[in-house]
Amino acid sequence: MKKILIIYTGGTIGMVRTENGYAPKDGYFRSALEAIPAMQSKEMPDWELHEMSPLLDSSNMTVVEWNKIGKLIKDSYDEYDGFVVLHGTDTMAYTASALSFMLENLGKPVVLTGSQIPLCEVRSDGRDNIITSVLIAASGRVHEVCLYFGGSLLRGNRATKYSADGLIAFVSPNYPALAEAGIEIRYRRSALLPAPEGKLRLQQLESIPIGVIKVFPGIQFSLFEQIMTEKLRGIVIETFGAGNIPGDGNALLPIIRRAFANGTVLTVCSQCPQGAVSLGAYETSSALKQAGAVSGLDITTEAAVAKLYYLFSCGYDKDAVKVLMERDLRGEMTV
Ligand code: ASP
């Protein structure tokens, strides 16, 4: 009999109504889970629940919680066949990305899921999301961190939250779904990462100072000079299209050069969910290239942020981080 560890971190799925809106409640989730008849079915694997403390709305997730989840998976790795992490949807794609980097040589499924409607409500989408995630975690088919939601299993570091209120809340614009759950759960074998050869290793993350800037028409780059200090280790810049910034790129150039001299790694992502950055394809992106920015290719901003945390936590210097940001480490980018 397969055995799955369900880790409840907080999020809508287990929230209850309070006078200030939905909020997690200590000790409530176990009864909510046990009240789902299918969770007691003989067709389900054995499962155990671990409730994290404190339970969080995922807007409050930090590297501290990522480390706690990672350590729990590492410490109980031999005891279980797979892991389901129940998480708020708001930052689920960040946590999935972070865990994908932190858990090197992962040989068992780690499936993140949650819901848009809490289990305490009749129309909750949480029931199917949990039941199917547990079955996927027990399948032994997946050797990576993934995210199941609304019928699709996505690679965790390729997923992005797409809808604030739809039940298909996540998409994976630059990589196919790993599986679709219709009448049957159909895995796309060619899309799955191969089983690793080495032993699981956990890289804990540090609270590295990094930033994200979204470019918009009329952006006054000089305002950002203030944050480009030596403290800033990495920055993700969300550009237009294939890596373009407003035409007076020269305004940005000295700032980027300063950042670069300070040792800050600047990674270019696109505001377009689909497609890749191609630095130098247009005049408007050449400035970034000349100043030493690295291309995030088709990585999501969520994965780029998590990757910067990870690479700096590994202790790499800025030159190594620059090289590795353009290299595919966990299936997060198409090189
Ligand atoms: N604010 C909630 C959270 O991310 C939303 C959700 O779970 O869907 O924790």
C-alpha cells in the first residue's frame, strides 16, 4: 500500500469564514479532510496529514516557510511514496518553483494544490484537487515538483496563476501539461523529467535581497537608482515582448552598469506569458544585452525569482549565477 504525506500550509482550501473574511483556523483542516468520503475509500493510498504552524494565507509565504516544507519532505522522504502540499493559490507557483530548485535529485512526486473555494463551501473545488493530487502522488509516474489544479498537472516551475476567480486558476504557457485528469489521468510521458540517478539533496534558501521591476511606457528609470545598491544581489526585469525596454534605453544603461558593477545580476523576463526573451533581436533590447543583463528566455517571473534565491543560497558568485540563470536546471526554461 502506497503512503502519502499531505502537508497543509494554509490557503483557501482549509479556510473558514471569519468576520474579516476567509482565514485559516488551527486544527480545523483534519476534520474537513476526514469528512471527504473519497479520502477514506479503499482505492485511496494510505495518507497522513501534517499541519504546518502557523497556517498562512500564502501571501505571507517567505523563504522561511519554503525551508520548513523542504526540510519536512527531506526528513520524511524514505517513509512516504509521494507528497501533496496544500497551499494558497496566490503564491503557489513561487513555492512550487522554489521547491523544484531546493529538492535536487527528487525521485518522488511532490504535488502542490489548493482551491479557489474553501472545503467548507458546497461548491468547493478543493475536493477533486486533493483527491486527484493524492492519486498522482501515489502513481509513481512523476519525479518532480508539480502543481495540480482544475484537471491539469503542470510542471511547478512552469506554472503561473492566471485567474483570480476561475476554477482553472493556473496555466503553463511555455510547457505542455504533464498530465490531464479526465475520466482517466493521462500522463504525457515525453514531457516528464526522467528519474534522477543521485540521492535527494536539500538546498535551504537564504533571504537574499532581490527585486522585480516591471517596465511600462514612460517609466522613469532614474527613480530606480535608489534601489540599485550593493545590497541588491539580483533583479528580474519584466520587459515588453522579446526583451524590449523603452527607446531611451540609454537612460537605463548607466543604472544597469552600476548594478552590474555592484555585483547585481539582472535577468530579463517578458511581460508576455508566452514566448521567450531574445536579447538583441531589436534595438530596444540591445542596451540590456550590452550592459551585461542575462536572458531569462521563456522562464516565468516566479521561477526566475526562485532561481535567483536558490543560486545565491548555493554560494555561487555573480559570474556563475549569470551563467546558470541561462542554463536549464530543473526543466524551468527552454534553452
Ligand atoms: N489568499 C489565498 C492564499 O493564497 C488565496 C487562495 O488560497 O486561493 O492563501
